[in-house]
Amino acid sequence: PPTHMTQHHLNLCCSFGIPTIIVFTKIDNCPEHAMKSSKEELVKLLRAPDVGRKPFVIKKEADITTCMDKLHTLAPMMDVSCVTGEGLNLLRKLLFSLPKRRRHELKANR
């Protein structure tokens, strides 16, 4: 289940305007009932007034395109297994689709 540190990290991300992406790892080794209860508790945390994000489950590439313009209100959620490789391609595509936050090429010429 999510810990108090999870709540703290969610609050920090929302306070600083950092896009929030929820990744459930080790799904190949987690009992179904534990995964279900963890997701339910995390959805409650996301919908809390101090966080105010709407959970959005990503299961296919089209879902990534749908949520990219709405990261200030949505919190994409996805399942990943490093053992079976399930969800890794989607996670990679999601991360590379994120907008750049800094212009590093301008800093290099200082």
C-alpha cells in the first residue's frame, strides 16, 4: 500500500508543477489482491483536494497521446514488469513524449 512518503511526493510534484506519472512495478510478482488495493488507495490519494489529479490508466500507445496535453490535471498510471518486459515500451514512449523543461543548448554556450 502507498506510504506517507507517497503522499508527500505527490504533494511536492503538484506544488512545483511537475508532471506526475504513477508506475506500478514488479507486477509479475505481486498478488492480484495486493495490486488492486494499492491502486485503489493511490486513486484516493490522487483525487484528494490537495493533489487534485485524475488517474488515467495507460494500456496502449493511443492513451499516451490522449494524456500528453493534460498532464496538469491527469496522472497517468501504468503497470511494468522488468522480468517479463510488460509495459516497458509504453513507459519508454511516455517518458520520451514528455515536454522538455529546460533548454540545455542555451546553457552550453555560457
